[in-house]
Amino acid sequence: MGGAWLRISGARAGLVLLVLALFLSFAAFLPAMWVVASFGIFVVIFFLARIVIVTRSRIALWYAAALGIVLFSTFSEVIAAAFDFKALVGALNSVTAALASSLVAAFAFAEQIRVERVEREHAEAELQRAYEVTPVGLFTLEPDGRFVRANTAMQEKLGLEGRPLHELRWQNYFEPGALARLKEIADRGGEAEIQAQPIGGMEPRWYLAKATLAHTRIEGSLQDITERRKATERLRFLANNDTLTGALNRRGIEHILETSLKHFDSAHPIALAYLDLDRFKLINDLYGHQTGDEVLKQVCQRVKWSLGDHHHIGRIGGDEFILVLRDTAMLPATDLCRRIISDICDMPFQLRRRSFQVKVSIGLIEITPEMRVQDAVSAADRACREAKKGKHGHLVIYKENAPAFQERAEELRLIEELGSTFTPTGLSLVMQPIMSLRAPEASLDFEVLIRMQDSSGAMVPAGKIIAAAEANGTIGELDKWVLTSTLVWLTENLPRLPNTRFVCVNLSGASLNDEAFIEDTFRILSRFGPVVKYLCMEITESVALHDIANSRRFIDRLKSCGAKIALDDFGAGYTSFSYLKEFAADALKIDGGFIKRMHEHPANYAIVEAIVELARNLGMRSIAEWVEDYATVEALAELGVDYVQGWAIAKPMAPEDILRASSAASFITDEQVRAFIAGGSQPGLPDGMSAWGPH
């Protein structure tokens, strides 16, 4: 009501009177008493009036009237004596004042009860409206499941409109045992998901039910979570299934395989098939990815028809699938794979007005108890790659104890020996001479190769070492070790190598795609400036063409340091002669597959001749590898090849053996090759061509 200072002053008026009574005479006290008492009465009347005015409440008015009667009765005799109002004397005494005040106060109580009842009725009406319009279903059940109450949302969810609630039971709309489950929820005051089948044959829906006990009845709510559950199931499906074909994805199929391996026993054999479509990229390139997607769907559907419901198919790549054949021995698994190949290859795929012939290759392996998922998939993939070469009717089978499994075990053992942190333990360098056909007695060039002695003492070839290093992520460290070791060896032994013009060192594709490795390489080269000019870095052609801009930048930086560049395995990949102008290479190393079979296929001879002529016209040297006999040496000399490398010249050897020789020709043991070299002429080379020397 405000006026705090006025309220405090009125409350302390009695203290003022007490103090005045102690110090004033009776004659002086009476006027003071009237002043103080009048002030107190004024304060009381002021606040009563203010309460009535501010609240505008009949309850406050009745209370003010009751207090006014008491106040008037109290001071009526004083007022009558003071102002000689005899009419007031005896008109109102304490008894009548108390009765009148109590009666008026009763009116105030009655008004307060009426107001509270109106407010309660209003609140109940609001609650009822909220009960009816809330989107969450609200209900009350008897212990036997009979409905007592249900709001509009509840009736709509279950299709209860227009039916007497007392005739309806919870059990008629929900799965068996739902009432017992609801009681269990009510007992602990929790929540759970339940399934309902609404009246009218509609599809089942899912609800989140919450309940509590109210005496013997069950009070609860029901929230429709069907769409949320469908979305969750969709996400769960997408987590394990391929969105295009509906088959399992890599995660899903590997989970199936892992579960099968855990419960593996001889009575329930398992086979794993790796399926890959042949030349599927051609369909995408010619007709677009949408057409390719439709073909994939049809392929997957045909495979599912062949597999039935007992086996599983998973798509793990663009056109690659894994088949988990449970309770299937190798013989029926082989028959099943042949049937799948026939179903896909023999019948063209129809898509609108087009017809596509799709070929497929399958690698089938027998699962053993000790296999891991990754090993099984890797072995099946290896079998599939072998099948893609067209052998064995596009189906390659690895049974238990197949050599491929043993090779994989050796590879894993090698990966473990290399470790996740690179250490050169067991590693060593060997060198294979590269002989100049122009000056065989005056050149001692060679390629640096890596070898490793494993824990059993056996020597591991370079290919397996590189594969293992790539698998455990240490290939960059391995390449840097080879490069550094080579440069250190050259620095220490260069005075003993007067006829050496270049030393070839291979770089793996994985390292060339590592920017950190590239920067480390140039830091290494900067430490060995004087001998870098003898270094010839071999880059595989397919790796160089993978990222032309990056390869060109790397090659240019190498040449600026003084190193030479050779494109390795030229002709084996997707060779495009137009790309050669992008690279300032010094030499082309012709892929050994053409060299080894030059006499078997005239086309190989023509290809080698074309590469040699191309290298000569571009100012590059040509190096032929895998040279294994005299006839090949003679043919390459006739074609004008600059350098030859292979067992016809020398096998890889220890670095100390290189230091004891004066030329690459010193290692030749074949008498025909030695006699040919001793002849001193090289047909096919134009006059004036000199040996390839350092910059």
C-alpha cells in the first residue's frame, strides 16, 4: 500500500504517549494525548481507505467496515464527552459493536470463499480445456484396463471417438502384455515404448507411455513417436546398408562376417566371395552414373535371387560386393558362385531401350577359425584380382592352406617386424648394374634395391618390404632411409667409382603424395650437394600421371638440385605420349613385361621400338629392364636401346662387389653376351651419341 514512513509513525505513537506521560503534568498531557491519538486514528483510517481504493475488493471493504465499527465503538464515549454529543452515549456499547463487527467480518469471509470458489472453477475449466486440447494423449484406467477418462488426443490416437469409454479396454488396442507392462511403468513411475494397433486396420504405431498410480487407478500419457522411431530405424538401416542397392554396406557385411567368425565351427562352414564387375567404369563413362546406378541395382537384385535369404551380400565399393555364405562348404559355394556368374553374364541388363552386357569376376575363399575379418576380405580381394585377369572362368578359389593365405601370413609377420615406428633393423641395400650398350666397358651404373633379413634369417624381396611398409604407414621413413643411405655410401666411396655416371633410386607412390616426405627429401639432398648429380630418381609412370601438376613441380625441383629423373615401368600403365611433354625426364625405363616377351609377341617388339624412338626424339635415354638372355640383349641393341638391366648382365649384389669392378660388363657370365659386348659395336645408334653423363 506504500507510505511506509506513515505506517511506522502510527505504530510508534504509543511510545510517544508513554514518554509524554512520564514527563508532563495531567493538564499538559491531555492535549498532547488528543494530538497523538488523533494522529494514530488518522493513520488507521487512511490505510483502511487506501486498501479499499487500491484493491477495489469487496473482501477488503467488508474487513474495513468491521474494523471501522470496532474503532467507532472504542472512541464513541470519548468523542461524546469531548464534544458533548449525548446522542452517542449508550447508542453503541462493546457488545453490540462486537456483534456488528463479527457480522460484517462474516460477510468478508463469505466473499473470500466465493472468490476462491470462482477462481477454482475457472482453473478447473482451464485445466479441462488444456486436458482436451493437448496433443499428448492423457488417460485414466481402472486396474482391469477399462478406460475412465481419455482426452481428445487420446481418443484420436486410438480411434475411440463416439464410443462409450467405460466399454473400452486398454488390451483391445495394444500388443499382448501391454497392460502388465503399463502397470510396471506406473509402479516405478517411469516410461517405456509400446506398440499399438488402432481400430480400422491402420498400420501399427509406436507410442511413448508414461504412467503413475493414483490410488488404484493408473494415470498416464501417450505420445506418438512413430515418425521418430521410423527415422531412427532409417538411420539404423543407413548405418549398415547401402542406400543405392539396399544391400549391406561395408560396416554391415563386416559385422555379419565378424559375428559368423565368432560362432564358427566345423559343422557350420563359411565361405567368403569377393565380387567385382569388369569394366563397369566404361558404362559410367559412356552412359552416365545414373545408368550405372541402375545397372548396379539390377546386379544386386540378381545376386540376391541366387543367394536366397540364408546368405548375405554387402556392397563395399563402387562395383565391388562381398558375399558371406553361411553353412556352406566349398563345393556348394563354388556352384553358387558359378551360378551367380552365369546369372549376371549370360543375360543382358535391360534399361529403357538400352541393353548392357556385364561381366563379373569372383574370388572365393574358405574361411578358417583363426582368420580375422580384414585378412579374410583381403584374401578374397586378392583372389578376385586374379580372377579379373580372365583365368579360370572369372572364378578363383582359395581353399584352406592355399599359398595365398601363407603369403598373407608372411606379409602380416613382416608388417609386425617392421613395427609402427620405423627401425632399419634387418634392412640392407643391394645394387644391380645397369650396362650402357654404347660403352659397356667404360660405365659402372646401377640401381639401388632394398632387402631385409627377417627373424627366421630368410631374405625378403623388395616388393614385400614395400607392401608391408605401406600397410603399416612407414613407407615414407623407409624411402628416406634408402635415399640417405645411398647418398652416404656414394659420398664415402665416390673416389672408387670413376666410371659411375648415375645411380637409380626408386620412390614409392605413397611417399610422392606426402608433402612432408617431399620437403624432407629436399632437406636430405641439400646435405649431400656434391653427389646429388649422380642420383637418378625413378618415378613410376602411373604415379606421375596421377597428379601431373604436383609431379611436374617435384621433378623440376629435383632437377634444380642436380638430380636426374627416370620414368619407371613406362608403357605398363595408362601411357599417353602427350603427357611426356609435361615432364622434363632424363630417361624412360621400359616396363619389363614388354622386354621379357619380346620374342613371344611381335607386338611387344614393335612397342619397345616405338618407345625407344620416342625417347630418342625427346632427348631422353632408354633403359630396358628384365633383360635375361643374349637374344634379348642383341635385339635391344638393334633397336638402339641405351642401357640394359637384368640377369643377363648381373643379379643384384652387395655394395662391396660394385666397388671391386671397373664396369657393368665385368659381371657378365654368359659367353654369348660377353662375346657380343666384346665386338665393340652397337647397331642402331646414330653417330655422335655419347654415354649419359652427369650434369
